Amino acid sequence: MNINPRLETLPDYPFDRLRSLLEGIGSPDNVTPISLAVGEPQQPVPSWVSTIVQDHDHCWNNYPPFAGTPELRGAIAGWLDRRFGLTPNDLDPQTHILACAGSREALYLLPTWLVPETKNGKRPIVAMPNPFYHVYGTGALASGAESLYLSATHETGFLPDLDSLDAETLERLSILFVCSPANPQGVIATTEYLEHAIRLARQHDFVVVSDECYAEIYDHTPPPSALQVCHEVAESSDANDGSLYDRVIVVNSLSKRSNGAGLRSGFVAGDPVIIEGYGRFRSYIAASIPFPIDAASVALWNDDRHVEDIRAYYRRNIDVAEAVIGDRFGFYRPPGGFFLWLDVGDGEAAAKTLWRDAGVKVLPGAHTSRDDPQGNNPGASYIRIALVNDEATIRTACERLVKVL
Ligand SMILES: Cc1ncc(COP(=O)(O)O)c(C=O)c1O
């Protein structure tokens, strides 16, 4: 059978790899199993969401607009304004924002839209942090670009070293994925870091795709958005030619901000040329947000109160983890997101031990990273722990972890 040989090279999905790794290993009979492997919020969306969905029950028969309703795009613009100071003068909901069915869709599809056949006569490159959210790699693969995995290790501050991009790479670079707060390490890209990425993109003609889906989950410092940084770049260069968000696209969703992973409600925003083209492209192929979910999303983007509660919930979980784990396994408080990234020496071995001896499921770091050209995997010595369960469960899991590892 003829199939796409590029996509055939796709490795098993991280959670399938975990399933295979743990196959045949039972958890202890005397403990309740706890899974901290998947970054899925375990708390509900605000209770008023279901009322809004019910109130729009009559809309299920209607095809919703591909780009989201004007109300939804307006609510997203309102949140971007409140959260990042992007005023309505700078951010037009019609030209700068598209709703999409969760950020995953955009992260996968954007490379298909953006990557050319060749760049400067050569095969284009899509670069991403390593470890990384697996969808970046799949999007890059489908686009035909070469994937470049940029190590984001303790030594590089857990973000890729942008100075490591050499002239040949920059010449071929089509997309640079940035993830802040980073999954899995939880670091926040500073304004300076984002500015560096944006300036490089404009100088070398590539697009920064900034995955900001953990932007509302932070410990002390609210993470900046690449869009906000565009304003700072514009101010310092006096650019006033409508190219404010030139070559910058941010991706975000309600999945983490509002515990709404099941809503499949997100957006892309930024460069109006890309938004127009990508919007045209996705209108053929992508799922649009059903009217009832669109209406609920409007209310969620308009409300910040529930987000404060969600943020406080994860902070408490980090407090508990810190109190129990202390300074073992290189523990640090993640400045953003809700993952612990613990250096346990051998992540796969630790994941097996944790399941066999403690009934705790975690993701080995190697399952969210790729080998570098020297065959080293920057995630191999780590495990990723999603602090998504309630405080008592997190305490129990961490206590078991320190006991068996
Ligand atoms: C870094 C990162 N980006 C994007 C996503 C996709 O989220 P969604 O499609 O639910 O918006 C996830 C989900 O876990 C993620 O961790």
C-alpha cells in the first residue's frame, strides 16, 4: 500500500509508549493507583458553563463560523488586552484573531500552511525545544520540513539557546516553536528572550509560533506574551507601518486556563497576513467551535475570577510537592505551568519503579524528547509529574515517590 513515508516515521504517541513501558508491571495491591502522567486538569470548568451550553441547545444543528463568532473573537481580544495590555487599537478581533478547536490543531496545522517547498533554495527547517510538546514534531513532519530539536536543558536554562542557531540554520529556518511557560520544565521565557526570537525571525524571514497555553498558570510572575513583546520591539524601533505582529503567531486555549480541555476551544493571534491565509486554509479542513461551546468560551474569556482560583489550586499543589520532596531530584518550583521536572537519573527506570512499588504513574522525560545528533536524549534522566490531582492525592503521590526512588 502507498502511504506517506514521512508520516510513517512518526514514533508512538508518548502515552502509548508509557503504556508499553509499563506493560506487564502491576501496581501494588495495597495502594490506590494515582496517575500523574497526563497534563489534564482534574478540576471542573466553572459550574455556570453548563447553563450557557444548555441555553444554546437550539444551536446544535447550525454549522458554526470557521473563525469563531465575532463575540468570541471580541472576548479573546478583551482578555489579551486585560492580560497583556494589547489595546483594541492594536488588536483587531477580525484581522488578528482566529478561534480554533484547541491549540493542538493550530500547532499541527500551522506548519502545513507556513512551510514553503524550499527556503533560499534549500529544505526548510522547523525548530522546536527538546523536550517538547509532541504535536510540534508532528506538524513539522507533515509539512515536509526538517525537524531541528534544540536542547533545552538545565545548562541552557531549560529554553533553547537561540545563539546556537548558526547562519545556515537561520537561512533555512521556516518556523521556530517557543513554549512558555515550557512544558515540561515550567520555565518562563523572558521579554528579552522573546524579543531576541522575534528580531531573529524578522531578520531571517521565519515565523515565531509561540505556544502560550500555560500563560495563566504561574507561581509569582505572569509570563509575557510574544504579542506584548512585539509592542516593545515596535516602540524601540519606531515601526509604524502596520507590521506590529510581523512573523509572530501566538497560540492559546481554555484547556489549562479554565480547566476546559474537553471544550476544545482555543485561538491563534498575531500577524494579520498569516491569520488571513491560515484562516482560509483551515476553513476547508478544521473543526469549528460549536455555538454552545463558543458561547461558553465567551463567558470564560470574559471572566478572570475562576482563573485566580485555578492558579491558586496549582500553587497549593506545588507547595505540597515542595514540602514533601524538598531538594531531592533537583526539585525547583516551576515558575509556570503545573509540571514537576525531576532529575531521577534514569526516567524510564524510575517510571517503572514508581508504578511497580508505589502505584504512581508518571511520564519518563525521554518520552517527550528526542535524541540529539550524538544520540543523547536531554529528557532521559527526568520524569515529568503533572500536579493536576487534588492536594491530598498529590501529597500521597509525592510521599510514595520519595519512599521508593
Ligand atoms: C505545551 C502544550 N501546548 C499545547 C497543548 C494542547 O492543548 P489544547 O489543544 O488542549 O489547547 C498542550 C496540552 O497539553 C500542551 O501541553
